[in-house]
Amino acid sequence: MIQDSSKYYDAVGKKVRSMHLSGKISDKELEKMFNRNQKEAESFDGFGWSIFDLIDEEKRTHNPLLRKKLQLLIENHKQKSRCSATQNAISMGKLAFYHDSALGCGIRPIRNYLYKLGERGDVDAIILAMLIDIEYANLMAKKRSDKKKVIYERKHMLLEQVSDLLYDNNWRCGISAKTGKNAGWIVYVYLQDGTQLSWHCNEYTMLYCYGDIDCEWDGKACSTLEKLMTYAHLRYNIGKELVLYEIPCAA
């Protein structure tokens, strides 16, 4: 006979509870339902599910334990989205600030100069120029919502193209599923001075371009463009020392 029925009732719902109390369901059947629901909830991790998928599943499921887990995952998605919105606003401010003034010359002249160095045989300069193009596309996709899909496709195409150059020239890089955001994976690239760059992505093709990497995010949000500009100045003596963007104080 079941001694503590409360934990079983919480896991099977009101209808099953009423049926058990009225004798329509035996202790053995109740325990079986409990074990089934517990197993289903424990095995669900939500990986690759969008917030809309989670909400739909939360409405459909009859498993109280799974419903609680889905609710936690949904709230986690919402918190990440609120964080992403704040970070996007900061990124847009930095893009506007650096676009024509980074290192005293602007983003495009910097990457054009690097590509010219690449034409003279400096492969590392080509890699750096491509990384700048990747981050520029990443920021422009957030700015141009009308062309978001096309710009993100360019970002992912560049990430694929640069992967061979990175590995062939011994740049540390890789992919991880520990994203901390509403994305499937995060691609890490380390500049040759050890500075970490990272980009979120959802394209499974990235798994064929990058191997697993054992690392932790450095915690420096919205800093990729600044890292690239600073490295370009130090490595290739381009322009003036970077003037850092000041994040506006919240009203």
C-alpha cells in the first residue's frame, strides 16, 4: 500500500487522483502512472526547442511533472530574450559609433586593407578580415530586420568558409552546445594573442566545419567588434588606438 500518496497525486493530476481515491485505480496502477510521468519529465531536456514549441507542448501535455519543467524552460527562454534585447541595443550603439570612426578610419577601410595584405600572401590578415565581415554581418542582421534572413545566411556562409583557413593555419577554434542563449551552438575563435571571439548559430552544418572545443565563454558580452578592432591595431598597426564606446546609462 502506498504510504505517501501526495507525491504521486502531484505527478498524475486531479482526474487520476479522484479515480484513485474512489477506488477505480489501484495503488499499483497509480505507481505505474507516476513512474511513467516521472521518466518522461526527466528525459525531456528541451534542446533545440523554440519557445513557441515549448508553449505548444505545455498546453498539450497531460503530465503535470513535464508541464512544470516546460514552464521553467519557457521562463528561462523569456529571461534570455530580455537579456538579448538589451545586448542588441548595446550592439547597435557600438555599430553606429564605430562604423565610420573605428581606429580613426572606419570598419570598411580596415577590412579592405587587411584583404590587400592577404593578396600579398598574409593569410592571417585574410582570416582577420573575414572575422570582421562575420561580425559586421552579425550586427547588420540585427539592424536590418527586413533583410535579416539574407544577412544571417552570409554570416553563416563566412563562418563555414573561414573554418578551413583557421584549422590550416593553427588558429584555435571550435563549436560548443553550451550557448547560454536561444541558439543551438556557439562557434569560438581565438585570435593569436588569445583573445576569445564567439558567435551563436543554429545551422547544423557548423558541426561539419568545427570540432568540439572545451572552453568557457569569457563573459564579455557585445565586445566582439571592439576585440577585432583592437587586435587589428596592435597586430598590423592600423590607424589610431581604439576609442571605446561608452554604454549609455539607463534612464
